[in-house]
Amino acid sequence: MKVAVVGAGWAGLAAAAGLHDAGCQVTVYEAARTAGGRARRLERPGFDHPLDNGQHILLGAYTATLALMRRLGRDPDRLLLRHPLHLESADGAFRLRAPRLPAPLHLLAALAGARGLAPGDGRAALRLMRALRRARWRPPADWTVQDLLTRQAQPAGLCRMLWTPLCLAALNTPPREACARLFAHVLRDALAGARPASDLLLPRTDLGSLWPDAAAGLCDLRLGCAARTLRTAGDGWEIDGERYAGAVLALPPYAAARLLHGLPAADGGPPLLAALEAFAYQPIATLTLRLAGPWRLPRPMMMLSEDPQRGHHGQWLFDRAQLAGRDGDGELAVVASAAGVLHAAGRAAGAERLAEQVREQVARHPAALPPMPPVAARALVIEKRATFAAVPGLARPGAATPWPRLALAGDWTDTGYPGVLEGAVRSGAAAARRLAAALSAAAAGA
């Protein structure tokens, strides 16, 4: 049976793989020239190897993504560097390292042995985790992360060193605005589950090579081909004049709303459109630096301390050459979440300040690293609508729509996760199951 997926991001390709496995003939429409959406491969002058439009990490708790990789013949053990939870600042002032102990002993040991926390901070963190567990990881729906931290009397230093960086990394929304319930779900899966769930999984290759390239090979992928019209056609759908038995819209909410606006009215149609149009968005900036010579960080992923007064907005630092095993290279990536201020500052000035931030903070690390080599090339990518703003009370639609044989997919759908890769994969799988079930039921009744 012929079906369509509109959008070749992680959600759309996960949906395409699921529909292929259900026996469908899948056509995927993608406006860009490269698949992957907001987690795609980039080519940039001055760089010998592909870049990514954002430096993403995965967690051991990302079971759907890991299962999809294995299903597509992509070995997570080879393509992802797995480390027990280890958070360390670039200047060495903070370090939290989880040993290979059964849960929850790994977390207890990590907090007890953390460097840079004040006396009592570890107990305060455990108090927060116990309170969330008692609440079944469901704080009041209208709470922000800041509300949660304040009500649980979390010390300022602990918030600065741990909770705020985790909130920005996971939700891409500042604590004063971010949804406490979504943050609790992240803490539940990453810190309160089995010990391997908290492992950091860092890509050793570009994001397209993790699994999207393999998924694209299962379908008719039409790059540079935006879907411009969506119309009902009997029991199925017509996209730009081509007929399909069913379809999945795996687009950002604003793009999905544009296609849906032209459809005939259906029960639930106006509320869905209103929900799609209610989303707000947050930017993420990623600066990749190619250095003039080889240089290694103490860890492949490190934390940065922000100093907005100086334009130091970076929060995370990655040693891309170390991850890829390129011993003769020096290549770093700096990530700034909720990067609206950086975007407004101007690209050249913003990139220079981020490079300065890295240079200064790594120079203070006790490992006494040699000075960072000069920057030979740089690429600053700012995704203006990288994720939805994960605020309390946001109505997130599910995979179902009021129109038969039409499903939605995207990390913004109601996955229980914020706008992360695992949410995108889960949403695509859910949309594929829903559409395949509808097609199967229709075939059985024919």
C-alpha cells in the first residue's frame, strides 16, 4: 500500500521505517537537500569532515532510538561512545561522576563524591529526587522548574552547577519558564532508573550516519521537494497531485498547520490547528572550531560556565576530534541553549566570545593543558526554532488527527519527553503504528 511521510527529520524517518516494516511502500517529501531535520549533516568550507547542525547527545535511557539503530543494522556500540554519567566543568571546578554501581547507589556515590558542591548540596539533591519519586514524577502541571527548585529549597550553588545546566540541556528553556513536569520526566529516566539509563552516549560520527541514512534507503526519499498541497482523495490523501492511501505529517507545528489549513472542516480540526499555532520556540547555537593543530580536552564532553556580561553564553563543550578518533586533528563544538541573546549579538562577535570562553576556562583546568591552538576555521549554526519552548500547560497533540488515515509525528507531539531525539523517534514510531493499524482495519473491512 502506498503511503507518504512529509518531513525527513528523525520523526519522519522513524515513521518511514515503521511503515516500511508494516509492508507499505513509502514516499518521503523533504524540502531540504539533506535528510535529518534539525539533527542533520552539514558540509562547511574549511572543514575536512562533515559537521552537524547541532551537537546532540543520547542517553542510555533512549531505548527507542537504540532499538531503531539495531533494527537498521547500525551498531550503537561502534557509533556511540558510552560513558557512565560524568559531568565536569572545563575549568575543573565541578565534577560529578557516577561509578558503575547498581542504581540508586551510583547516584548516591556520585553526589557524595562530587567536587565543587558545598556541604549539604548532595543531600539537597537527594531530597529533591525523593520528593519527585513520592509525587510519582508528576509535580503540579503549572509549576516551572524554578518553582520546583524553590519549593524544595535547592541551594543556589547546586542550581547553578547542576540543575540549571541539566534543565537547559534537556528542555532548551530557562528554569524560570520551563515545565517542572517535563524536567521531572527527564530526571526519572536519566537518574532514577537502572544505572545504564544514565550513561552518556556521544556520537562518534555525524548524525546522519547514526541511522537516518539507513532509514532513507528503505523509501523513496525526495529531497528538495516540499509538499505544497494536501487534499483528501476518497479514503486517502493527495499530495501535490499524487495519491496515497495514508500520510504522516512529520513537520514542525507551524509547517503542519499550513498544510492542514486547506482541509475541509472536521470535528476536532479547529482545536488541533489552534494547538499547533500556540507553540513558541527556542533557538540553539552550535559553534564548531577547527584548530590549527591537535588538542585534546580532559573529557570528550565538558561543561562551561556562563558569563552573559562578557558574551560567554556557551554551556557545553565537545571534543569532536577525540570522539571521532582523529588523533591528528583539533576540533571543538560549543553549544548554547536558549540562545536568543547570542543570536541578537551578531554572528561574528558571538563566535569570537564563545571561542574566548573556551580558551579561558580550559586554561584553568588542573590538568595543565597546553594553550589552545589558534582557530583555523569556524562555523556558527543558529537554529532559530530548534525546539519548542517547554513551558507549563502547553497542549501537545498526539499522533491522531480528526482526519482519517492522517497522523502527526514530531518531538513536539505528546511523547512525555521534551524536544529531544528520543521523543522524535518515539513519535515517528507511534504515528507509523496508528496509520498502519488504520490501513489494516480498512483492508479487513473491504
